[in-house]
Amino acid sequence: MSIHRKSVIISLLFFVMATVDSVGSLLGFWSESGVEKPIRLVVKGLILLGLIGLSFSIKNWVYQNTSKSMCRKIAWLSFVSLILCVGGDIVNANLPNTFYRYQSVVKHDYLVESIFFFGPGYLLLLVNGILVARDANVKDSVTAITLLAGLLLGALSVLAMHLPGTGLFVTAMTVGYAGLIGAVGFLGFVIIHSFGGIRNSHKAWLVGLGFILACVADAVIGTFWIYGNGGEGDYPAVRDVNWILYIGSQGLVIFLPSVLVSHHQRIKCQ
């Protein structure tokens, strides 16, 4: 039993659309000013809605192919995680077009507000990864050490780039979130190990890579969009780069539930 090839192709199509949109912007073919802005927003919205629909179909596929409660729980958590993250994407779009909401240091501090969505969303993804690791009998101590390493590295990375005068709210939110997303990224290696390490299928490798890309995408935001360029942010180029990484990540991690089901079926047949 395997992941539907059609779903993989659809996910790849969304990634190509996001890449074309961002690369075109980076090369100056279009921007977000004038008539092009609503068009690009619509394209991005369609990509996100498409991923939501794809995640929902994967959840249904899981329900049709297994009665294991844990697999079904992971499928639901994966779907809800994506919904929450899309809420964060809406905040990041900065539709009111306002800046310096909290202090006069970080221009794009509206990004911090998206953590109220991305935080719970990635926390659910973290829970999913831990459940998969426990299902694969990975020692809890190994998972805990990996998560702690990611948490510390993420938090310390933000503290290292912190700008004097940044408000307490922005500082606390970015440091805490960086710790969470760092743990998510490191958990990607545990996911790969859970599905058999170097002996696992390429699809399982890609799911683990999705966890790692989530960490990389948010590291780009923190380094270049929030604290970059003395608080002004290397904008809009960094937004376009992040969009490619982010859609690539989401387009991979949504397959975690179906990869888990396929893994169980493969073990059962051996």
C-alpha cells in the first residue's frame, strides 16, 4: 500500500507554482505593487487552499486504509496543523500594511503576531513526530535529547542576532518560537530514523526533510526578515525565498500520516 502518486504530483505542482511566483518576483518580472499585488495574493491563496484540500484527502485516505487509532489521530493533527499555519500566513501577508507596531527597532514586527498561529501549528507537528518516534520504539531519551538540542540551538540563534532596543514582547516571542521550530527541525532526523534510516523509502526521507525545511524557512525569516538589515529586513527578497522553502516544507510534511500507514503495511507484509 503506498501514497497516491496523484497526491504527490499535485503537491509538486503547488511547489512549482510557488517557485515560479517567487523566482519571477526575484528576477523583477513582477512585484506586489499595483494590479500585480491582488493577483499574487490570489495565487498564494489558491496554493494554500490546495494544500489544505490535499491534506484533507490524505486524512481520508488514512481512514480508508487503516483502523489504527494512532494513525488516524496523526492524520487529524496534521490537517489541523496546516490550518493553523495558514492562519499565520494570512497574518504574515500584512494586509493592513502597517509596520513598527510594538517598537521602533523591528520594522516587520507584525510577523511576531503570526506566531499565535504558527506556534500551535508546529507544536502539533512536533507532537506527531514524537508519536511516530514512539511507535517506532525510538528511545524517549534519544528523542528528548534531540528536541532539547534543537530547542537550545534555535533560541540561542535568535539571541545572537537580537537587536538592542527590541521590545520584550518581540524578543520573548521570537526566542520562544525559535526554540520550538528548532526542535521541529531536529525532529526531522528522528523521523527519518523512525522509518528505517538509510534503508527507508525516499518518501519517508522527504517527510523528514519537510520537518527540516520548516526550521530552515523560519530561520530565514528570523535572520533576514525580522532582525536583518538592522531591523529593516531584507524585504521583499527574503519573503520570496521563504515562500519557496515554506511551501516545500508543507508540501512534504502533510504526507506523514500516509507514509506511516504505508510503513506499517510494509512491515506487516515482511
